Amino acid sequence: MNGTVVFLGLGSNVGDRCGQIAGGVAELERSGVSVEIRSSVYETEPVGFDDQPWYLNQVIRGRTRLDPHGLLEECKRIERLFGREPGGRRFGPRPLDIDVLLYGDRVIEDDRLTIPHPRMHERRFVLVPLLEISPRLVDPRNGREYAQYLDRLDEGKKVSPSLRNES
């Protein structure tokens, strides 16, 4: 499939975390995202609201012909499909979260969408899996390699590949 290269971050900390991430990836593929590579699944401590279960996180690289807003709408639809309630607590527990991290080399800032994702360069749980699958990736805003951001981060140091088998 031709199309724009996109990077999406998936996370889950409620219910069958592995199953929900895998299901989210499968649903993305049905929605017009051709998944090219997946990072390992990482278990990470929550950020922003600590009194909740740990997350599983994964980043995928794919291609899509969906425009950026269409991709965002598909991500939100899939989150709802897996039980995410719109308007829930910010940074709170969720069965599935899908973030559009990068859309080609586009920089978008409007009332519905910001690309690159506005906090990705501050989040170890995003950068570790992102750099696993694309170690030389650069920030389209300034040309800086994302690895440089990771070197400066303190938060969420407990990011490790998940060894649990959840069913």
C-alpha cells in the first residue's frame, strides 16, 4: 500500500491489556492503516495520575491514505469500540488509547489535532518503543533526533518489555 508513513502509539491499563492493544492494531488495519512494523510491548508506570494500574504500550509504524483528521477519527472510533468513554479523566485508566504521533513529516496545529503529538518528546513510554522501530527518527519541527529527547528524560524510567502473558 502506498500512502503516508504514520507512527501511532497504543496503550492500555484496564482489562486484557495485551488483547486490547492487539485488537486495536487489527482494527487499525481494517480501517486503512497498513502496519509495517510493531515495537515490543512495554510495561510502564502511569504518568499524570499515579493511582491506577500500569500500562502496556506499543508503537507501530504504518502507511495510510487517510488524511490526518480521518486517521484521528478512526483512532477515536476504535478506542470507543474497545470501551473508552469520551470525556473521561485526563491521564486516567483506559482500556485502549491510540495517539497519532507522527504523520509523515507534517506539522499540524489546529483545534482538533496537533502533530507531532504535543507531549511525545517528554514521554519515555512513547520514545522507547518509537526508537526501537525507528532509531534515527527526527522531529519534523526542528530536525532534532528523538533519541536526543530520550537522553534528557527523568520520568517513567521503569519502562521495560512486558514479559507477562495476560489472558
